[in-house]
Amino acid sequence: MTLDAITSVSLAPAAEVLSQIVEIMIEVAVAADDVLIEKRSFAELQHYLQRIIPILKELNKKGISHSESLNNAIEILNRETKVAKQLTLECCKKNKVYLLMHCRSVVQRLENTTREMSRALSLIPLASLDLSSSIIEEIGKLCDNMGTAEFRAAIAEEEILEKIEAGIQERSVDRSYANNLLVLIAQTLGISTERSALKKEFEEFKKEIESTHVRKNMAEAIQMDQIIALLGRADAASSPKEKEMRYFTKRNSLGSQPLEPLLSFYCPITRDVMTDPVETSSGQTFERSAIEKWFADGNKLCPLTMTPLDTSILRPNKTLRQSIEEWRDRNTMIRIASIKPKLLSEDEEEVLNCLEQLQDLCEQRDLHQEWVVLENYAPTLIKLLGEKNRDIRIRALLILCILAKDSDDTKVKIVEVDNSIESIVHSLGRRIEERKLAVALLLELSKSDLVRDSIGKVQGCILLLVTMLSSDDNQAARDARELLENLSFSDQNIIQMAKANYFKYLLQRLSSGPEDVKCIMATTLAELELTDPNKSSLLEDGVLGSLLPLVTNGELPMKMVAIKALKNLSSLQKNGLRMIKEGAMRPLLELLFSHGPVPSLREQAAATIMHLAISTMSQETEQPQVSLLESDEDIFKLFSLVHLTGPDIQKSILCTFFALCQSPSATNIKAKLRQCTAVQVLVQLCELDNPEVRPNAVKLLSRLTDDGEEATILEHMDQKDVETLVKIIKSSTDEDEVGSAMGIISNLPEDPQITRWFLDAGALSIIFNFLRDTKQKGPCKDQLIENTVGAVCRFTVSTNQELQKKAAEAGIIPVLVQWLERGTSLTKKRSAISLAQFSQSSPRLSRSLPKRGGFLCFSAPPETGCPVHRGICSIESSFCLLEADAVGPLVRVLAEADPQASEASFDALLTLIEGERLQSGSKVLADANAIPLIIRSLGSSSPTLQEKALNALERIFRLVEFKQRYGASAQMPLVDLTQRGSSSTKSLAARILAHLNVLHEQSSYF
């Protein structure tokens, strides 16, 4: 720490510095949610800070005085809090790849800061401060937890760094290594693996390096340059045009004749050019493997100088190695360029010899393959596929397979050659060896989205592939099957497959072929892309009748592929309903309930049942309803497996019941689940940290509590469970899970004990923070806000004004008013409910206006006070709707189509005309144009809304002013209600008409 920083802290009042530290800690805690890397580690820091903040606030309340120990503690906290803020902001703003490369230093800095904060807390002189025992105990726990905290980079991040270090150390120039590494980085960081996205991220990473270059030390600068060089070998790091320009710039500078190796390139022992030269203690250089063998044979003298050597010293001669590599690369470039013209020779032996050399070069290194492609060998190799010599064709196919592997750029170059696919497909009809290579090449080409359609369009291609499915060569059959699967990603190719009777062929082979062929056929069905109506016709062709017997009676390999095929078919909702009707559920349930099958088989069965359950959600109401689980026993047995299975099956079962709770059978399913104590089971699952199980348990529990019996819920919920829910909404990154957890909080009975538990767990501030966050949009966000506003209702009940005051002081009322304007109908309804509860307390909390004393002519003008409550009101102290500018938004909700939102808005507005506030409140409603909307509500289809409107008008029309102003417009709707309304609304409507002198008070309507 600098002297200035120490001085500024020591001179400033302790209370002021502590307040600044708390503000920064809050900033860090909020920003920690937005970090791009090490989210788990920052969440741990966030957790510690949120525990420290109340302690510092408590210290501030005690009016602490300076002491050396306390000053030291404050100085350390001030310094480390700023360090934490700087680190958090860096991890929010810097490039993701750059942050990944520094993840080890990030977690080390987090660990250092956490431990320093622990040391600061331990310096607080607890004995001299009047702190509660609970605060002292919390400080002790924090010191222990933070002092021993260990932060580690995530396993995936460590794996990437290790691969980078290995690549740099081995001087790897393997393109596929760099490609795979860049994809792994993208997947770990949540970046798209599309080439354009990868290139953009890589360019931003380089810019980040350049912008921080001045501040880096030399070692870090070298390391970053090495990382850029390694990743720069990936296809996505540069465009084909950029690679071509770099290659020809270098190759054109080399000349056309290979160079002989320098004498220094030769190993004195092997007499061959070295690959890994190392220097001994005598200063002589040898091939590593040769000198190591020399030592292993017992020799301890230098082979050249015969002087004693230290056998433990072998230093890599990096300069010489680089020179040898550059010499090799130069000669290889020249050699590759010189071979190409010779392939056009009429001498078949020479052509075969050149192809053999070219294949050998391609097999040596990925870089050689890149050079061959850049030399535009593709047209020449495709042309050779038309040669009469079969050996030439086979060798050309081999080289094309090598070049196409793992390179989309090369795949495109091959397809761009005139008649290239036609030439390759022609080889499918030749002898087995050539056919095998042709299908392997087409399979590799089909892995590119840009190429796939071109293959299927070639006439006869799919028919030849279908024929190959029954080939005696298993590898050729497997390649043909996989190629057809890839082609099925294209709707155009699916049409061609249908014309080639591909699907009928599959079904025939499923029913009549030998076991191994059946397995191939079922696997093909299992992996077809099912997104098009053409593919749903598989069920109409009878595939289900062929697959179900395999599930029931087939051998294990057949069961596996048959279940996978059923899972694939069931992913289309249209197929799912049909499969249920045709009896697919019973074999699946029996398979799932049995204990014999391997876990993966039961996992596939559970996933298929989940798909079928999802299909029941979209049934049309006018059609006969299809039920997934016909008996109570099936419901109970299926849910019981949640106890007895692993996470994958648990997830599928939970998703199954979640879907069924949204299907036409939802009422029955929910009732049966409550009977089998599902609430208790789900509460326990919510305590797990498994990312597959817990979110789905939370979502299902939310469904079961939205209309459940209060007694059942209270029976299985205790303080620990409440704390678990708060922990989920605080730490989960799954917005759907958070929204469901909020839903549970919203659904729980408004029991004072439960509300107290939520307060003790710190739920109030966490819930309000979600309402203030308006950045994101979408269905999940809508549900989250709906449930969050619902959760707020328990903190605004009018029977607990102390709780209302806490909520109001936290600033919730203006936020609720904002959601009245922009929320969904449910959000508006729940916001209005809370505002109504607040407003019910306003009359008791509005302060009386001060009496004017002395000579009135000399006294200050009187305070006007609230127009409704006739006293001094504010949002925080009396929760006044007028002070919160809530009347206008509530009136606008009253005008909306959703009757439930309108009813809630009514309840809030009616609090303004209760009791003695009738005159003043009615004027406020009139000024807000609410009374015409109340009259309009008489025509609502909702009896509840009609009744609320009648009750309001019965009171408002007691006042002559409003009777004269609005009575005429209300007469016809009121008369209509006296004729067509319910018994209660008829009576109320008649009473109001009597106020308006339309009916006599002795009328039979009363």
C-alpha cells in the first residue's frame, strides 16, 4: 500500500471509511453475477462479502473509536475491497479467452484477497466493542472459513491450459490439434463454435493482448505470443485467402531447387539429419535418442572428444532445431510444388510413384496437407478418378480422404471442382476396395453443412448407399449408414431417400434381416434427424410394430438401438401421441421398472417416456384426450424411481411429471403425487447440488404447490427448506430454476412463521433485487417477475405493519408501480394485490397536520396534506398510493381485458373510498377517469368483477355530485343486471337504481 493510501484511511473517520468499504463490497457483490469466468469462485467471494457487510454496518452503529488494531483492520479491508472490485470489473469486461488464459492468476488473486480480509477481521478488537454474541460468533466463523479458503480454476479450464502448455512445449504445428483446442475453449466459455464466431473471438483476444502489452512483463509477453502462435494454426483463426497469401509469399521466395542439409544438421552418431538436437556438457550436439542410447549402453565419454560427460545434462538446442525445421519445410514446399505436373504424365508408373510420395508427405504432418491443398491439387486428384488404372484411382481417393479429414475448407475446395461428387459417386459402383474408399470420402465430405446437399443431389448416390448397407464389408456398411444419417439432416436429401425407398428398405431389414443388419437398420432410424413431416411418416410405414418386439424380446444390442430409435421418433410431438395410442408405454415402463438392464438402457427408456409425456401437453381440446399413465400404480411406481436411480433417470422422470402437470390429466396427476408424499421427496431433492436434478425438482415442486393444500405444504416445509430456496434464487444461474423457486415462495401459505424464516434468510433484499433488474426479456424472465411479485405479497400483508415498513423502506412500492405499467397480466394482478395491502394501512399511518398557532395572519401557510387521507403522507411511512403515483397505473390496469388483473386493481382503488374517505377518494377516482371504467365493468363476463363494480358504485352514488355526473351512463348496465344478473348482483343493481331514482325502494328486485 502506498503511504498516501495509508494516510488517507488513517486520517478519515472510521465510520466514513467503513461506509465506503460497505458500498464497494455491495458493488463487488452485484458485479460478481456478471463475471465471464470463474463464476463459482466469484460466487464464493460474493457469499463472504454478503456476510461481512452486516458486520461492518453493526460496527458503524456502535460509534467505534480509533485504535491501532482496528485501524489496521480497516486499512486492510479498504485495500482488499478495492483489489476485489478491480479484479471483478476486469473479469466482467475483458475478452473471455484472455481471461481463460489468466484463470490461474485470477483464482490466486481471489484467494489472496479472501485470506487478507480474514486477517483483517481477526484484528478487530472484539473485547473492547459492545457487539452481540451472534456477531462475534459470525466473525469467528468468517475468519476460519476465509482464512482456509482455497480457490481453484475449474477442471475444464485446467485441462485447456495443460493442452496449451503441451502444444507449446512440443512445438506442435498440428492443425487438428489447434482446431480441437479452439473448439474446446469455445465450448468451455459458452462461445459459438461457428467459424466466424471463433475468428471474431480470436481477433478480440489478440487485441486484448496488444492493449495490455505495455503493462506485461517479458515472460508473460512471450507466453501470450506462444499461445497466439499455437491457436493461430486453427482453421478459424484465419481465412483461406489469408492462409493462401502467407503460403505463396513464402514459397515464391524459396526458388525451385531443394537445398542440401548443412553439416551441423547431421548427428555425429547416426549420420542422419537430426530431429531433436540436444547439447551435452562438452558442448557437442547429438540427436537426443542417439546420445541417450549411448549413455544407456554404459558410455560416459563424449563420442567426439572422448572427454568425460555429465550424463544428467542434455540441453535442447532450440536454435539448431528451428534451423533444421525451416530447412525441412523449405524443401518440402518445393517438393510438393514439383510433384503436381508429374501427375499429368502418361507414364502410369511415374504417376503412381508421385502419388505414393504425395500420400507419404500428407501422412507426415497436417501442415503438409495444408500446403497440398494450397497448391490446388484437388482438380488434379479428381481428374485421376477417371483413369482406367484402378491403383491410380485408389491412391487418389486415399489422398483426398486424408486432405478432407478435419478441414471444412478442403471439403469445400473438393466439391467446387467440376463433377467432383459425380466422380466420387461413380467409384461407389466399382470393386469393394475402391467403393470402400469412395464412401469413406463422401462420409468425410458430408460432415460439412455446405457440402452435404451436393452429395444427395447426385443421381443414384443414395440408391448405391442403400445397397451398401448390406455389404459383406462391415466398415463399408457402417460408413454408408453414417453417411445416410448425415444426409438425413437435409430435407432435400430426405426426399431423395424416400424416392429410393430407403425407409421401406430399413423396415424390411428390421423385420427380416439377420441380427447384425437389424442392428445397423435400427441404429440408422435412431440417428435420423427428425424435424420434417416426411420423417414422421415412418410411423405410418409400420416402424413401431417392428421396433417394439425388439425392445421386449431382442438381445441387449438390439434393445439398445431399438430404444434409441423410439426415443428419436418420440421427439416429434405428433409421433409421441401416436406411439402412446399404439401401446409403446407398457414395454418402456417394464424396461424401466426392471432391475436387470444396463443403466444406459433404462436411461434411454426414461428419456423416451419423457418425450411421450411432453407430447401430451399439446393435445387439441376437441380431440379425444390421450393419457400417458393409465393406472395409479404406474404413477406411484414411476415416481418412486426418483429415489432409486441415478441423475439422468431422475431428471427424465421429473421432466415427465412436470409435463404431465401441464397436460389434460394434470389435476389427477397432482392429486396422486401429493398422495405419495411427492412434496417431501422434491423438497429433499432441492437440497442437492446436481445441476441435472435440482432445477427439475424445483420446477415440479412449483407446479405441485401452485394449487396444493396448505396443510400438506406446511407439513413438509421447515426453516432449512426455506433457506434452501433462498440459496437457490441467490446462487443459481438457471433463470428457469430461479423463477420456479420464486414460484414456490409465492405459493407457500402466508404463515407468519414461514415469513419470519424468509426474513432471517435474507430473502427480502434478494427478491427485491430481481424486481429492479429489467435488463433481460423473454418467457423465462416474465415468469420470474410474475413469481417474484407474487413472493413480495407475503411481505406486504396489512396485518404486519412492521414488515410492510421494511418492504417500503427497501423501495418496493415504486418498483411495484413500474411493473403495473410493463408487466404481464399476472404481474400486474400481483403488484396490485401488494399495493392494496399497503394502502389498507395508510389511514392509520398518515400523520395529522400540525395545528396552526398564534396570529394566523403571521403564521406560515398551512400544509395541504394528502387529498385522501387528510394528513401528511409519504411512500415510505404511510404507503400512500397517491404519493407513489399509483392511481393512474391502477386505473389503466382496470381497463385491461384480463378480469383477474382488473379485480386486483379494483381492490387497491377501493381502499381510497373506504369509510370517511368516500368523498375525497371518489374525487381522486373521478380525476383519474376511473369511474367510467368502473361502470364499464358492469358488463364484464366476470361475476366477481361485476360485484366489485356494484359495491363501488353503490357507495360512490351516495354522493350527489357523482350521482348527477355519472348516473345516467350507469343506468342501462344496471337495468341489464337487474334482469340477467345473479341474485346478489340483481339486488345490488336495484339498490343503486333506487339511489338514482330509477326504481322505487319498495321494488320487488330488493
